[in-house]
Amino acid sequence: MRALRFHRARELCVENVAEPGPPGSGEVLLRPVMCGICGTDLHEYTDGPIVTPASPHPLTGAELPQILGHEFSAVVAATGPGVTHVRAGDLCTVMPLISCGHCHECLLGRGHLCRTMACTGLSSAWGGLADVAIVSARQVVPVGEAITPRQAALIEPAAVAAYGIDRGRLQPGQTVLITGAGPIGSLATLYALAAGARRVVLSEPDPARRARAAALGDGLGEVITADPSAEPVAEIIGDLTGGTGADLAVECAGHESALNLCIDAVCPAGTVVQTALHIRPASIRAETLALKDLALIGTWCYPVQDFPRIAGLVASGRLPVERVISSVVPLESAVSEGFERLVTRGTGEVKVLIEVGA
């Protein structure tokens, strides 16, 4: 079968690998349909291995080369003994996090903070960028007929974006600042509108991404885009809010300047949520946190039980995740038309989906 396997930085290729056997007890055999390229995948491609396991992973035993793909939709091919919530032919999405179940965090119901957490498509034997994958049944979430394979592949990043907004305790009628109009920032914008935000100000320096982001709110709510390299975004928000500032700011760009913009633009007693991963240290004006009585909150992934809720929002039409898709390319072209375009500035790509199967 075909699989896109990561070996080391810039060594990523479609290869023929052996198919797995039948699913075991509590397992599901899947045929992936659509799979998104995540920022984590891009970091592995350009600078890895980072989270892909160069030595056997302590929980799964997986090691390089790694089949990539953790944002994917799939059709159930077969189920192992004991699996009753899905059957062959069902379209599903996959919650990729794999937790140990017995560490302190797992016992408290915080599986996304598991001390030895692994992830399908990053640190396990299988991933979504292959013709076939086997996962634990508890990772498989059926989505029903109201959701397309493209939408189902976006539930995982939508859950990341939603967690940032939820941690900020957004209230209906509030003004939200989001930095970065990449996949997570764009999905956070859609989720904030679905949650009742009065308006979203989306700060993005790339003109092509900014142009795409301007249409995110069509029929949903007000989205105002701004160029932080050329416009005083904090002042714009001040003008919009009568000098108060944003109620909530969610940092989805992963840059020091974006984090400081959030701190500056949020209102006194407001909340700043750090959702993007920073690959280098960031200096902030810590005194502003105190002077404005701000809450600064970090987020990691999402609650592992949240996928059915996100799928329900997508199915209802309130969360049109498909608006963030910029390209769909076949598996054979995943590197040249997917990974390379996403790491090249000025292409305007936001979310690239890889079409794996029909």
C-alpha cells in the first residue's frame, strides 16, 4: 500500500509499505479519504525529527520512518472484536491523541496532557497519509451523512481552535482579536462567530491570506482584517470598542510581536490565550499583565472527548470549516504541491488537504 513516510528533514516521500493485518480487539481498520497538512507536519519536514520518534516511543514503540497525517477522515473498512459504535462503510474522523490511561493527568480526565502521549500520524505505527490505517476504537468518531470527508478531516484542527476560544471564556457580544490567519487562526475566527462574538479582528501580515480571511465571516458575522506590519491594530480595536479594547485575544501566529499585540490590544481584566506554538523564546512586557490585570492562558491540543461536539457544530452549518481549505492535492503530489507550497512564502495557501482515497 502507499504511505507518505518521514525519514528526516526534507526526506519525505510516498513509499510502498506492507499492509497491516486485520484489526485486533478494540481496533478499527480505516481507509483514509482526506488528510490535512498541519503546522506540526511542516516543522517535522523542515527541521525534524522533533516529535516524530528517532528512538522507540515509550508508549507505542514507534520509530522513524513515520507515516504522517493526524488530521484525517476515513471510511471504516473493518472492526475488531468488541467494537460496536462503528461498522464497515461509516465515514468517521479520528481523534489522534493516544494516552496511557494511568498517569496523573489521565486519571484526572486530561488525556491531552498525558505524560507519555503519542499521536497517530506523528508517533505511532500508522497515520492518515496512507491507504490503510489501524487505530484504537476510542479514537474513531462517526460523523454521519451531514458531513463531507473534507469537513471531517478538519475537525481535528477545529478542535484546537475551539479550545483556545473556550479557554478564553468568550461571552456573546464580545470583541475578539485573533493573530494569524493560518488554519488555526481562521478556524478560531469561525468558531468565535459561532459562539456569538460581536466581531472578530483578524491580524495577518500576508496579503493573500488576509484577502482570503476577509470572506470568513460571510453570512456569519463581522470579520475585520488588519495588517500588523502597516496598521496600528491596537488603535483600530480601540476605535471599534470606544477605547476599551478587545475582550479576548487569541494568539495563533506563533510570533513574539503577535503575543505582545494581544497583550496591548486586550481590555483591562481581559484574557490572552496562547494557542500557537512558539519555536523560540518570546519576550513580553510582563508589567502590562499586572497593570491591566490580565489573564494569560496557554492551551495544548484539546479535550480528547470534544470531537463529537465539534462534529455537531459542523453538521449544523454553524461552523463551516471548509472555508479554510485553499487546495486539495493527490497523495502522489503531497510533497511538491502540499508541503513545499506551505513552506514557501507568498503562495497564499492556508489549509492544504491531501486526497488519499475515494
